[in-house]
Amino acid sequence: MQKLGAYLLERRDGMQTADARSAESIRICGIIENWLRTKGASDIASGGGTYDAVDHSDARFEVVRAGDGGRTWTLYRLIEVTPDGRRFDASLSVTAGATSIAVYTTLGVGTASDLINQVEVDPRCPKVIRTLLEDGDSWYHGASRLRGLTHVVGFEAGEALALDIKHEQRSVPVVVLSKMHDALAIAGLDEKLAYDLAGTANVFTVDEAASWALTDTLRKPLSCYAGAVRLYWPGCHLNDNPYRHPLWTAARLHSLDPDEHRARERFRRRLRQLILRAAAVSVTRPREIDEIRNAAARAEFAEAKGKAKSTTDFEALADLFAKENDELRLELLERDEQIAELQAKVARLESERKGLMYHLRQARPDTIAVEDDDDVGPDLGEDATADQGPPEPGEVRFYKKRFSAPTHDIMVLVGDCGHNSWQGANKADKAKNGIEKFEGTRAWRLLQHCGRCTGGGRWRVEW
């Protein structure tokens, strides 16, 4: 079986007592069982049965329960086998642990035959996951709270989002869709991505002011603006390689297909597969599941051993032991297959990385064509110049204010305005702070303001 995706939803708020955790796990199991009933399942209490698959595949489910004192674990496993031999597995488990509730879900695909054939599949978020996320109280994955679609408006809200993006303990990807003239590059893309990525990523839209805040806090290489979409993986640092956090400019999104609907669907599928593949590799099974199952198995064996008084009883005990061994061997085989699959993926990704590094080393700066400003940085205007690195002693540079933050101006590097009206700027504290933040140093020799330029003015700095 190939693992297609995984989800881990954790509920901690209000779960301080065993009674609270028990009641919550029963309620969550009720939601899952109601979802199973909508699929035509019956006799859930009996531990298994059949249900109606959308494509009329052979569909069955099983329910397994285990307990260890106040801790409980319930597994719902759904298996569908299509007429052509494809097999789809979905496993949902609800664990009431020592301090929290965890819902762990995996999606897998394989084949029920020995045929070597293509298995094309487009994994999607199960409806029950979205139902649980919309259930009111907060869900977490690691240190990150799982959120629905969030609209970020204004510079200060953008700064807060940027701080969350670079927070070292963030544990889920963040997808940012930027607006230009109060519109997304592809209409409705934000709602569709939030629907697709529920439980695996947090999706945000940012207006132009919030985009400037991202640029100001994360710096230009990690910015997202002018209709672009960016995926920020966890562990985002200011000195990160920007290619690690994929960026799709507005022009690139529009180039996916002339028809907006088809372009939106193509991008949805691409991002959905990218993030779910990462989740399949990264999301780990809660340790308490194995602890509870092992404790329950030991208790069952001890009880059976204590009751055994005849040869028939000991034969039943041996059968139980053999059954447990068979199940463990099957789990180990599945784990070995997953490890082999992950090792193959790592080898393939390493090969791709080496290939990309080779092409980057072969590239020459004077041969790299820039199609538009969207691919290299914020829209700085026609008089903007490229990023020239840190200033050198004696060098003269020109700057222009593009946005005002509470403590400093957001500056961009521009060309000479051609005027000859340079004036002293002794009281321009916000402008000085902005230039220092942009360049990372305050070591200028002379700073002057143009007396003729308007719209934020222009600054001449001799370093």
C-alpha cells in the first residue's frame, strides 16, 4: 500500500480530566459513526460490515476498540476494492490519551492483484475531517492551531502573520494568497484551497497593506504580493533559500490555462498533491495508540490465562496468541513497505535536488530573463532598480517610501529622480529607521531628502 496522506487533529483545551476526555472521545466517535451511516453502513456496534461506495466498489469497514485504564482507542477502517483491482484504505482512529484527544487518519492506495499497472489517484480530504474541524472547539497539530480560511487586512495584521510564518515551533504549512486591487489572481481560489487543505495547512489571504508587512518582516526574497500565492513550509527562516517555499506569481497562475476555471482546478490539484504527499511522510502515529493496544493485549492474555483450566482452554489461548502474532506480523510488513517506499522517495528527491543544483551552477546572471517584476520582488514602480546587495563605502543610493509602518517607513531602492533640490533630513526618524531596516545598517555618511519629489518623497544616501 502507498500512503497518500495523513492527518493528526489534537484537542487539548478543556481536556484536563479523564471524564472530559472520555466524554469528548465518545462524542467524536459518534460524529464518525454518523458519517459512516451516511455512507450506508449499518450494524456499526457489531464491529464491521459493508457500506455503499460512490463508484459501487466492494466496500467494507471494521471497528476495533481497546482500552488501558482511563485511556481508550477506537479504530475505524474503510476498505474499497474497485472492479479493476485497485484498493483504497482509509483509517481513522480516536485516542483518548493521558492529556488530550487525538484523531489520526491515513489514506492509502494499492492493488488487490499481481498486475503491474498504473494506479492514478487524486487524494482528497475526507468529509469527516472537515466536519470535525468545523465542530466548534479548537483543534491543533503539534504547536499550531488548525484554522479555516483567514483574511488578513492591514499592516499590523500582516506583521502578526509574518511572525507566525517564521515562528520556529510552527508545525503546519501556511499558504498565503495575496491580493492586488482587492482581488485575487484567480477568483475563488482561496475558498477552494481552504476546502482542499483542511487539516493539513492554514490558508490566508492578504491585502496590499498586509503584503507590505510580509515583505518588511520576511524580507524581499520571501515576500508574497501582487496576486501571487506562496507556500511557507514549517521552519521558515529569514536566511532560507526562497526556492524552498514555492511561489506562484499571478502571471504564472494565469499561464496554467486560458480558462480561469480550468486554471483554478489545475492549481488546486497541484497544491493538494504537494501538501498531502508531505503529510504522508511527515505525520506520525501517536505513541499512545501502541501503548494502549499493547496494554490491552497483555490484559486480555492475562485474563485468558487465568481462566484456562483445560486443554481446550489452552488451545483457545494459543489461538488467541497466534492471531495477535499474525496481526503484528502484518503491521510490521506494512511498516517495512512504507519504509522502503519512503527510502525510494528520498533517493528520488535527492537526485532531483542534485540536478537542480547542477543547473543553478551552470546558470549565468546575464542569461536569466526576467519576464516581469512579479518573479523577482515587489512592484516597485518603473524607476525601481534591482537588488544590488549591501552598500559599499562611498556609494550613493536612492530610496523611496512605499508604505508607512508605526515605527518606520517601508523603503524601496529606486533610481535618481534627476532633480537638484537635495535638503538635509535631521528630523526624518521614520525614514532613517526604514532605510536602516532595508539595508541592515545605519552607517551612512550623508542622508538628504528631495525638495521637489512628492508621493512619499525620495532620499539620497551617501554611504
